[in-house]
Amino acid sequence: MLPYGPGWRKWRRSQHSSLHSRASLSYKSIQSLESKLALEQILESPKDYEKHLQRYAASVATSVAYGRRVESVDEWIVKENMDSMDCA
């Protein structure tokens, strides 16, 4: 974690500007697209629903943060995030 100080305040300001409730309205199209893809994946292979939901969450987050979609939970960015949260 980042200690409180100028760097933390800068990080907090950048996060707040992109994640407050009004900004989240602009992400509706991303969430809609990813939810349709997740539902399609779940219908095709229901036993892998957990991976499909992980991919959905990762793709929404990376699309908002980096403008990049996630096609699979096997991508490095997903693995790094899962490892950092001890979810892998």
C-alpha cells in the first residue's frame, strides 16, 4: 500500500475522478457488452461459470482502467491481479 502523502493524494484524486458515480454511467456500455459475452460463455460451458465471471470482472476493470479488454482468465494481467489478491 502507498503511504499517506503527496503520492497517495495524487493516486486518490486520479481514482476518484474515474470511479465516482457520475463517471460510472459512462461505463454502462462496457458492462453491457461484457455481461452479454459472459452469459454466452456460461450457456456454452456452464461448468466453467466461475472462470467466465472472473473474465467478466477482469475485462470490465481493465477496460475502464486501461482501455483494454480481457479475452481469457489466462492472460497475464488477470493472473497478476489474482496473485496479488491471493485468489488464484
